[in-house]
Amino acid sequence: MKRVLITGAAGFLGSHLCDYFIKLGFQVIGMDNLITGNLKNIEHLFPLEHFEFHHHDVSTFVHIAGDLDYILHFASPASPIDYLKIPIETLKVGSLGTLNLLGLAKEKNARILVASTSEVYGDPLVHPQNEEYYGNVSPIGPRGVYDEAKRFMESITMAYHTHHGLDTRIVRIFNTYGSRMRLNDGRVVPAFMGQALRGEDLTVFGDGSQTRSFTYIDDQIEGIYRLLMSNYHLPVNIGNPDETTILEFAEEIIKLTGTDQKITFKPLPKDDPLQRQPDISRAKEILGWEPKVHRSEGLKKVYEYFQSLSSEELSKNHR
Ligand code: UDP
């Protein structure tokens, strides 16, 4: 039985990865320091013989007894308001955390996949973004703590690959949505859906002309798995190229939820990228991957998930 370590296991992507690898028959070791993760996301796995959980901060050091075949490093705050609240932790987990896990991968002779991000492209001057683009990032801006940590993550991962011959993978994840996103994490999908459910106006930042391209969780997880199982060491974009403006997106959510909410406009946060769309030619060619779930279908499923939360959770998570 293959053993996989998943960091950020109690988070959005990490918990879905745990489910996926358990289903495939892996022995899964989940690790999380729970600063943004929630044990509720993985409590259904606790009774399983093939799952174990370590409450641990990977930025300090990481030790795992026994063999390890794969490591997936998904621990990190991942929303702009979290970077502002916990900037140092964000920098540490992308840098020191990655360093510790690369060391562990070397010790165990394990393959390691690190979760990078479309944020390495910053506010892009090239559109759509392909993997050859170097990006346009402010190192000292509010998002710099995340963007630069992830850029360092890529850099040190490539160095371990070329210098130590480590078996590495780098995925650049574009905006992904699905169940288990924190309602109060500030990202646009839970923000708009929470507002619709509470009967509040939807808050569009700026004039809403900035664009994003949203990927459904199941597509994202499959892309990550295919990359892990490939033999490709350079970064690969995984995202859905279906691009929308945030204003159109807000109107789409209002229509989907059948509510009669209004839209109010708030200032655009500093360094908020004006456009984002993945070029997925590489993923198509190398992994034979492309997204399958249309936004209307994916959003419907996520709305059902948020609807299933209790009203107590809805109000508790109100910012
Ligand atoms: N956004 C918005 N209203 C909100 C939350 C976010 O208009 O209540 C905008 C935000 O300014 C950005 C886009 O939605 O342009 C996506 O934001 P998110 O934080 O989800 O992801 P990221 O900016 O990291 O892509």
C-alpha cells in the first residue's frame, strides 16, 4: 500500500485530496496546524484505518516514521484577507515549510508535488497566462507575502530537482471553488454565496471589470493527480479557461440563488489582479487533462453545500 503525506489536510484542497487518495486505496497521512483549516473537513476520515492525522506546523520541522511514497504540500493560507492577518505564517509555510518537506522527500526518496498558484503571475501583463510568463509581482505589496513565498517554493523545488535529483512536481493552481471553502475566508465564491444566503447585498470590489476563471474542485483534484503521476518536472497550470468579469459573476450568483439581492461596490484591494485566465495547453498536451465541469453546474453544487450549513454557522461566519 502506497503512503502519501498531505499537508494542509484540513483545508479546502487538502481535505478533498485526502478523500481522493483514500478512495484510490492509499494510506493517507494528513497534516495541518489548523490556523485556517477545519477538522470538520476531515472528521469523516478519522474512523478509517488507512487515515491518520497529525496536528503539526510544517514550518518548524517535519518527521514521519516509516516509508513515504508521495508528499503533497498544500498547507498555506490561501485568501487575500488571510495573508493580511497572518503574513509571517504565510511566508513561513511557503518557504520554511517547503524546505522542510523537500528535506523529508529526500530522506524518504519520495516524490513531492508542491501547490503553487496563478498568483506567481501577479497582475499579469500577458493574457492568458502560460507557464513561460515570469509574472508581474510586487514583493512588498499586501499579496507579496503569498506570491513571493510561492515563487520561492517553485525556485527551491526546482533547485532540489536539479541539484539533488529529487522527483518533483509543481502545480500552478488557478481560482478553484467547491464545498468546504470557509464561508468567511473572504474569497469571492463563499463571500457572494454567504451574502445571498443571509439576504445581504453582494459586495463587488472596484467596478467589477476585473476577471477571474473559476475551476470546480473535482476538475482541480483530477488535474493535480494526473500531474503527480506524470513524469513532468516543470510547472503546469491547472485551471478552467472560462473567464468572467466579477460583475458578471455577481449577476450570475444572484440569478442562480434566485434571490433579489442588489450589488454594492467597494474599493478594489491594492494589487488585485485585473485579469486572470490560464493557458492550459501544457496540461492538455502532457496530462491529457482539461476541465469538465461547467461553471453553472459547479456553482449549483457549491450553493447546495452552503445551503446545507446551519443558520448558526452562516451567522458565525459573517465578517
Ligand atoms: N471580490 C469581490 N467581492 C468580494 C470578494 C472578492 O469583488 O466580496 C473580487 C476580488 O477583488 C477579486 C475577485 O473577486 O478581484 C476574486 O477574489 P478572490 O479573493 O476570490 O481571489 P483572488 O483575488 O485571489 O483571485
